[in-house]
Amino acid sequence: MWPELPLMMQANRAFLRRAVRFAVQQGVTQFLDIGSGIPTAGNSHEVAQQADSSSRVVYVDVDPVAVAHSRAILADDAATVVVQADLRDPARILADESVRGLIDFDRPVAILLVAVLHFVADEDDPQAVIALLRDAVVPGSFLVISHASQDGQPVLADSHQRLYARTATPMTMRSPREILALFAGFDVVEPGVVPIQKWRPEGPSEVPGDAKRMVGFAGVGRRGSAR
């Protein structure tokens, strides 16, 4: 019913890898990956640890099945923690003992919200959710977002939203301007909020020829000095 969805998922995962490498290049080795799903090959901890072996990653997901599988996969990795929690309750995430045990919030942290914010409805106030996460991290931290959008493909996007409305996780697509607003308090790094596959691609294969049918944008913001 959504033929482009596998391509979208691959593009999101490729963006995640690029953003993690970028954060490590900027000296950030702590990651809070919320809405992480199951950490299969090439996920945040593998990419981060390949770039810097001291990297630490907290995975957060609301799905108990994903959490159980993640804990089984990562049982022998002391540099990772898996937490079951809902993005819409950031205070619960930030207060979690295992999160606090692995992440030093006196040092910069990269907050990864990849392909998850479109499952946070407007009435759940995603900007307030992000604001609480932002205020918990120090200057030099990063916010990584990819988000489904109706921009340029309104008919296609409407059909996707109707499809997800039939599930327990309805989708709220947002415009590039609305996605940019989610970075309040962060300085968006170049190239800004752009189509997912165009955020610092590392090769032609990451910009597929049928990208015009992909409905999503991505960006990375850096926490400035103001608290």
C-alpha cells in the first residue's frame, strides 16, 4: 500500500548513520536514541563505536517487544543501555537510573529523534517534549531529526496518513517550516532542514533516482551557549 516505504526506511537509516558520524566528528560520544526500534546491523552504537570506541548509546523505545529483543542483542555491550519509555514523557526518560548511569549530562549529548516525531500528535506538543530534552543537555549537544512531510506530495501524503490512521500509531506529517520550528534553541547546521537523502550524502547511492516520491525531511541542530 506504500511502495516507497522500504526506500524511506533505508534513507532514514542512512541519515542516522551520517548524523552519528557527524556528531562524533564534532567530539560528541554520548547518544540518546529515542524511538530506536531494534538495533540491527549498522545502528547507532555500531556506527558511533566504530568512529570512537568510547561512545555510549542509550536506546529508548515504547514497544516492549522491541525493547526485549534489543536487550537480548546488546546484553554483552556495557556501552549501551535499553530503556522502555515513551517519547511523550521525556521527564521519565531523563530521570531513568540506567540512563543517568550511562550518560553524563555535564558533557554534550546527541539526541536522536529519527522517524519518530511524526507519531507525536500536535495535542501532545512535540515542541514542549523537545524543549525539556534540550534543557537537559549542555551547549555543544546535538538534536537529530527526520520527519515525514506532506510537502510536495500532498495527495501521496494524505493517503499515507489515512493508512496510519487505521493503526495504533497515527501519523502527523508536518511541513519543512514546522519541522524547522522543532529545532527551537538549536542552531541548525548546514545544509539545514532538507529532504532526508540530501542531508550530507556520502555517495550517489544515498540520493536515489526516485527520491521525488519520498516524503520526508531531516536536519541536525547544535545547542548554543544560551541555557
